[in-house]
Amino acid sequence: MKIDNPDLEEQMNAEDEYLRALEYRDNKISELEQENRTKDKTIGEKEKMIGEKDKTIINLARVMKRNNISIEIIMNETKLSEEKINNL
């Protein structure tokens, strides 16, 4: 049995184009999500490094303070505030 519908092929082509656009969109979303996961991981690693650096600076200031180095020198070398150094 043959169905005679001149618009059927046109409708099928339009559906194919629509599906290709949806597939492209979905692939792009997946690609961007992967980029975001990679960036989040990098940010997390950098935050961890900054946290470790901050701990090292605070420990350095603590040692300097214990060794009676002046607050001004500690501030200059560590870039910590006077208040933070006094609270160590």
C-alpha cells in the first residue's frame, strides 16, 4: 500500500533538521558542563594552594613573633595586619 502525501517528505526533512538542532544543543551542553567541571576542579586546587600558603605565612609570622622580631618587620615580610599578628 502506497501513501500519497506530497508534504510527508518535507515534514520528515523538517523533523530531521529539528532533531539535528536538538542533538547539537545537547552536545554543546555536555561540552560546557565538562568545561565547568574542569574549571571547578582547577579553582578548588588553587583555593587549596592559597589556603596552604596562608597557613605557611601565619606559621612564619608566629615563629618570627616568638623570636621577638618586631611587629613592623613581621608585617612587612608577611603582609599580615598588626591585629592578626598580635592575635597569634
